[in-house]
Amino acid sequence: MNFYIYLILFLNLFVIHVYSLIDSLYCGRDNCYDLLNVTRTANKQEIVKAYRNLAKKFHPDMAKTTIDKEKYTEKFRAFANAYEILKDEETRIDYDRMLDNPDQ
């Protein structure tokens, strides 16, 4: 009986740990391409253009209220991270491989 309790406790902690790892990889549970509003076939110039358009629109300095500034900061961090991943060719290849094989 105690074995099963320890097993359930261990599995719960393991699952929580795995989900926290997923959140820290690449764009977390979001898709980097969706964050930048580009397709997987987008070239580097399209990615840069999409990032710059979003940066102009959602830069925290463009917010009028403190609540908006917090929202803009969160959005800006998310798509800036997506841009950092997709602008580097090696990282983008790794990210695409992860999207194609989510079980590995």
C-alpha cells in the first residue's frame, strides 16, 4: 500500500517537472511561428519584417497605461523569444525537428 502512495507521489512530481521543462523550451507551449504570424516556410526576411511590425505595435514604451505596459511587456518578451529562435538557422532547424517529432 505504501509503495503505491510513493509511486503516485513520484509520478505526480515527475509529470509536473516534465511540464515545467516544456514551458522553458523554445516558446513554451506556444508555437514560435504563430507568435510571429508567419508560416514555417517563411524566409529570414519575412521573419524579421514580422518581428519589427510586432515590436512597433507592442513595445512596452508604446503603452499608455501601466496595465497595458504589463501586457505589452509580456507579449513583447514572447515574440522576441520566438524571433531569437527563428532567426538563427541552427536553432530553427532544431525547433522544426521538435515540432515534427514531439514525442522524442
